[in-house]
Amino acid sequence: MQLIRSNHQPSGGAGSSSFEDLQCYKLALDVMVNAHQVAACLPTEEKYDLVQQIRRASKGISANIAEGYGRFHFLDSLRFYSIARGSLNETRNHVITAKLLGYIGVTYYQQFIEILREAEKTLNGLMRYVREQRRGAEVYKNNVLREPSAVYEAEFVDYLGKPDPNE
């Protein structure tokens, strides 16, 4: 088995930028295509176990990076980037499992783990950058959204033939 790269080209025109331009997103796509390659070579007894788990986890990385990029407030973005990092580590765990069970070779495993590490480093770098920029904080400042407290009155209904505990 050989390590493959997604070679995805961003769909935006010149001068536009999107999540597709992020290095961590490009690496997440590399992780995803390689995870699918691993899933394709797993034995049939793993069809409803490891195959589905590694595919879902690997797709979650790029999906959460894309969703985080589309959020306005930096804390919202960071939440999705954190979920992407969790999916990345889940994918790493599944790759380790595939190696330990003898489904993938040591050389391919080492190359795949290196892409996973590189993806995590670039994602951590993006998270650090977003945290430092604090986009959206100037609009919301440190305001906290709170609802006024409410008093609710309830009427006791005897469904079981028991007496009202408030009487």
C-alpha cells in the first residue's frame, strides 16, 4: 500500500480565500483519502466496525475545519477546530489499531502517522492564530447572554391516587 495525496485544488478564484486554502484542511483531506484506502483493504469482518469508524472519523476532521472557518466568533471557530483535533486523534487511534491487527504494514503506518502529526501541528497552529486574533470579540466584548429568571407555577395532578405532597 502506498501513501497518497488528495491533490485537491481550491474552488475559489484568484484573490478569494476559503477553508480550502488552509494547510491543515489540505492535510485533513490527505488523511481522509488514506483512511479510506486503509478501510478498503480491511477484512470483511471489520466492515461494520473499524471500516465505518475510520471513515467517519477521518471525514470529521475536514468537515469540522470547514465549519469552524465559517463561524464568526473566534470561540465558535475554536470549538469546531477542537472537535476536528479530536477526530484526528480518533483516526490516529484507528490507524494504530489497523497496524496492531496486521492490516497495514509498518512502512505505510509510519508514513500515515507522519501525515497525521503534520495535520495536528498545522491545526494547532491555526487554533493558536485564531485565539490570538480574537475575531468577533470586538462585537460581543465580554458580554454574557442571560435570560431573566422566571417563576413557574405548577399544579399537582394525581395520576397514581397519591395525596398532594404540598398539602
